[in-house]
Amino acid sequence: MADADSTQFGNPSAAMSLDSPFAPFRWPVFRRVWTANLTSALGSMIQMTAAAWLMTELTESHLLVALVQASVTVPVLLFGIFAGVIADNYDRRKVMLIANIAMLVLSAILAVLAWIGAIGPYSLLFFTMAIGAGFALNGPSWQASVRQMVPREDLPQAISLNTIAYNAARSVGPAIGGVVLSIWGPSTAFTINALSYLALVYILLRWRPVTPPRAQRHRVGAAIGAGLRFAVSSSPVRRVLTRALAFGIGAISFQALLPLVAREQLKGSEIGFGLMFGAFGVGSVITAVWVARVRRRFGPEAIVSAASIIAALAVTLLAVAPNIPIAMAAAFMAGCGHVSAMTSLNVSIQMRSPDELLGRSLSIFQSMIFGGMAVGSAAWGTLSDFVGTPNALLASAAWLLASLVVLRVLAPMPGIGEGHAPPAV
């Protein structure tokens, strides 16, 4: 088995315990792609920080401010299942390459428009949504391709490390974004994001994975139907998707309304806003390092339930926060809850999906959780316009706790080993 792994994934570069959360770094291709994704995620967080803060300057509408977050997640809801079909029918490396080149070009155009002062609230939403469409296309192929980078025994740790990369960027990206905003403005932040895609595009151009044999390509409608039938017919998958939707609706309130809390409630600056977002990332990274091990010990239900409670406490604390340090503590808690749930839900889907349906399964998962985030962003933003941001945050906390109580009974998370798909051959 070791020889087969070496042929498929490259020679492991160092001996490392399989229980180590860093075991996937033994495989060179995973290590390179992970590093490039970290760079890209860092640029994306700098851009999102700049876009969120810029929107508070362009409009007084709380809904439009909240929709900056939704503009990234709505495309996943609308196009995610099509992206899953593409991931299952075509070379996943090429799909990722096309998606990242498209995001690079769109980010460059946004930067140019910002430099010449031609950005308004709706054009800003358009470009963040267009970049989100690239993210939607990239997501299923990227997540499914992890199986081509590491052997199956390293898959849970690899998923956690991918989460760490994204959330490590969240730890420092917003703080850097706040500094860039305060000194050079949003145009520089958008330029940095455009440049951040270059390393990943270069590595994808050079990577030549060993692709598993694929079944005959299906028409889009038939392929979508097959993916949906699997998701509906598999009780473990169906329950995970339900939990993902409910968590996404409630948890997104923190990120969607944080710019309003920073600007209106706390009277903070760009740097203070970046520090709060950075605290979210720190909590995410610290949690992602050990969550896979805790999941194996206590099971997915314990992790997702604890994550929902922590997220509810975090948004409650943010609603009453009198200053930036308290808000940063709330952000740290929110990051812990977010990454715990996201990682456990993602692993639960990947381990229960056959390879021929993996792209579609992941796209349906993304559509559910990011669709929930899109709905939540719009709902909490609209509610904030009517009853104020603190009350909207408290309402989202109530949603998280009420949905947890109901879904632990109606849609419990599958136990470890329940409904696992056979490994690809």
C-alpha cells in the first residue's frame, strides 16, 4: 500500500505519525497546493475586509452591508450543483485552474475600477458576487481533488489543514486589510488580492495528478438528478445537509453584521474592525488544529452541538459588547464555533460519498451551508434595519439554540462509521 501511495501522491517527504494533525504535509503536492491556497485566502480576506468597510462608506443600508457577505455565498447556492457536475465530469485540476484565473481577472478589474474611483455599492456587490461565482466553481473540484493529493487515512487531517489555511488567513488577513485600508485605501487591498492568485495558478499549471477512472459523462440534468437522489436517499448525508443549512443561517450573522457593530456600536476604525475579524481567524486556527482528534473521540454530534452553543454565545456577547476587546473575545469564540462545525460537517459528507458522486455531494453540501449563509445574511441584515443590530444578533442566537434542540432529535449527526462510502479503487 505504501508503494501505491507513493506512486499516486508522490514520495512522502518525512516520517510523521498518522495521528498527527500535520500528517498530510508528508505529501509534497498537498504541501505546495496548501501553501498556495493560504496565499490566495490571505488575499481574499484582505479584499473582503476592504469591501465590507467600503460598503459602510458607500451606503447607510444595513441590508447592503450584510449582503457583502451574501454576495460571496449566493453564487454557491445558485451554481454550486452545476459546479459539482463539472467536478465529476471533467479534470478537476483544469476546473480549478479556470476558476482561479477567472477570479484573478475579476479581482484585477475591481482593483482598476477602485483606483479610478468608479465603484458604487451595486457595482461592488456585482464584482464580489462574480468572484464568488469563481469560488463556487472552484469549491467542489478543490475539495474533491484532496483525495488525489493524500491517501484516505490522511483525508480527515487534510480537510482540517485546508480549514486551517483559510482561517490562518482570517487571523492576519483582516488586520492587514485594516492597515492597508487606513494607509492606502481599498484600491490597494483589491490589488493585493488579484496578485494573491498567481502562486496557485502557477502550481496548478505544473501539477499532473493521477486521475481515477471516470464513469461515462452524463448530461447535466441526469447528473444533477443522480446527485440529488443520492443526497435524499442517504439518511446520514441528508441529516448532515440539514444541520449544515441550519447552522449556516444562524452563524453568518456574526460576520455579516460585524462591520455595523464596529462602525456604529463601537465607533471603531478600519484597524479595529480588522482586529475583530482577525480574532475570529485566530479562534478558527487554534480550533482546527485539534478538532479532528476530538471528533474521533466524541463523535460529530458532540462537535456540531458544542459549535452551535459557542456560536450562539459569541453573537450574544457581540450584541452587548461595550468595546473592541470584548468584541474580539466574541469573535474568537465565533471562530472556534464556526470551524468546529464546518470541519465536522465537511468530513461527514466526504466520508459518506462515493468518488463518482463526490463532486456533486460536496456541491450540494456547499449549496446548503452557503445557501443558509446567504439567507441568513439577508434576513439578519433586513432585521437589523428594522430593530437594530444588537436585536438582530440576539435573534440569530435564538435561532442557533432552537434549531439545535429540534435537529438533535429530527436530524442527528451520523456516528463515526455510519454510512461510510467504500474507498475509491
